[in-house]
Amino acid sequence: MTISPPVRPVGRSAVLTRRPVLLLVAAGIVFLGLCLVKWSPNSLQYDLRVYVVSAQAFLHGQDIYTAHLAYPKDMALGFTYPPFAALVFAPIALLGTSGGRVLMSLVNASALLVIGMVTLRALRPRWSRYRVAAIGMAVGATGVLLEPVRSTFDLGQVNLILMALLLVDLLGHLPYRFRGVLVGVVTGIKLTPGIFIVYLLVTRRYREAGTAAAATIGTMVAGAIAMPEASRQFWGHYMFDPSRPGATHFISNQAWRGVLARVNGGVDGLAPYWLLAVAITLALGFFVVRWAYEQGLVIESVLLTSLVGVLVSPISWTGHWVWALPITAVLVHHALRARSAVLAGLALAWLVSTGFGLPWDVPHLGDQEYTHHGLQLLAGNSYAVCAVATIGLALYGMRRRAA
């Protein structure tokens, strides 16, 4: 029996087949354009300027970690990433600050759409790709309503880009032999994503963990070859200086160290309490992460790991909490499926806290963070509170299922 080849649609049928794709492309272009209007080449994007100045210093054979000192009136803080990151930012340096702002806004907007689509695909694996793309893009676009996302755009940060790369890798959208590569590269750019190498070990994805570790080492070697002195300074000194990115107690730092510093009235004598909080968070956090992964809740296990990461990191500025977008989407999804008022309440807490940017609504700057009391303490540390509540609810759910 002869099998005829599939008949390709022609004429009007071909147009109807292509229409969903064209509509999605048009919607994506409109969204990118709106983001470019909102965050134009004239916007401040302070962190992007730091990237550009440091990458230009690399291209001119100068020290990337002191390049900001040439701009004492405009740049109080310098480059805080490993040398490999300066290599990655080199193309932006060639574009200059204005061109870099355009590129960063467009790439951040694209990353938002990717985050929405991969999140929805994880939640709805049986939906068609067009449906996932359409609704996922809508989910991603709503991210601009959240303060961490707006902060990332305002500063020209890379948080959304790194999160998109991590989700693409960890949720299985790469060919099997390449899984773990993006985790390693992202870790080489900004150290803190190294928590996901631990995640791969905890979930027994050993081959991917090995690939990620090898990729991270590769970025370190590349940085050392390109900038041997800068590498020596970073790995020998700057990496161990938690104050280099800024004041620990500043309201934007929603990590345990920032929360405890504000409650304690400073960092003096803080180390034992912070280390205890970190140890408990790692132990309980990865305990529930392992359980979630074994239950087939893959994206949930990834997002729980992200919360462990931002809590235990010495510095987690509000812009680092872009994970609030997929976390809220997943909570809403489960709340609707389970008709759970508790899950709905937690999703609402994330939306209110990150939508309004509650930490910024309490007194801050000039050490006013030390004066908080009552509801100010709750609002001023609301991102961390939401993270702890989410991990705690996952632990409760695990115990309840076990019972």
C-alpha cells in the first residue's frame, strides 16, 4: 500500500493556518514596542550604566571593578559580578549606554513573554502550542504590574533574562544532552543562581548537575584568561564582601540578612542568627523541594528553590524577586483547581505585596529602616514574609498528604 504525503494547506486554508502565528507575532511586537516606549533610551537604568562602564573598561584593558570611580557624581556603586559577566556585557558596551538601554528593554520584554509561556506549558502540558503561546504571553505581559519586574526594567537589570534562561533549562526545553548548560552559564554571570546546581543534586539529576558545574567552571576559566587580575580580585576578595553591592539594611534587601539587620538595628552581632536562619531555610526548603519534585510538581520545585535562594543570599534586592510572577501564576492555578481559599489568599498576598511594592511604602533611607514597628515591619519585609509563608504552606501540604 502506498502512503500519500501529507497535503499542505493552500490558498485560503494556508492563510487561516498562518493567522494565529501572525497574530501572536504582532502581539509580541506591540508589547515590545510599548516596553520600549515606557523604558526609553533616555531612562536612567543605573545598573545598565554600570554594566556598560565596566565592560568598556575591559575592552580598554582597565580594571572593571574600579571603573565607576571615574564617575564619582553619577555612580556610587561599582560592578559586583564575576569577570565573565563583563565578557557577556561587552556587546552592550560597544552599543554605548543609549543603545544598550534599547537592547536591554527589548530583551527584558522578550524574557517576560518567554517566562509566561514556559510557566503555562508546565501547568498545562496538554494544551496546544498556540493556546499556550497566546495565554502565556498574556501572563508574561502582566508581569509589568509587579514592582520587581518594573524595578528590573527601571534599572536595566538582567534578572528577567537570567530567570528565563533558568526556566528554559530546568523545565526541560533544551535537548537532553545540553540540559544544565544554561544553569552553569547563568551561575557564571551572577553566582546566586548556583542554588539551582544544588537543586539538581537534591532532585538526583546528577548528569545535569555535572554539566552545570562544568559550565560554571568554564565561565570562571574564560574570565581568568581574559582578566587574570580582575579574577584574582573577585574570587579572592570582592566575592566575600557583602557590603559591596550596598547597605545590608536598606529596605530593598528582602533577604534574611536584610530583614534581620533591620530588626537588629544593624549588622553587629548578626552573624549567628543569620547563619541559623540560612541553615533552617536550606534544610526545610530543600526537604520540601525534593518532595515536590518526586510528586511530579517540577515547576513548583523550581520556584520553591528560587525562594530558598533569595532568602539565603546576603543581598536580594526587590528587583531580584522577579520570581514572584511565575509563583503567583502557579498559586492562582492551584487555587482554582483545588478551590482553596488558603492558596487564593497566598496568591493575593503576593499580588498585593509585589504589585504595590509594599517595602517602598514604609520609611527608608537615612537609616529609617531601624525605626519600623508594627505593620511597618510586616510591610517593610513583605517579600520575605510571602516567601516564608509559601515554603511553610508547601511543608504543611507535604505533611498533610503524608498523613
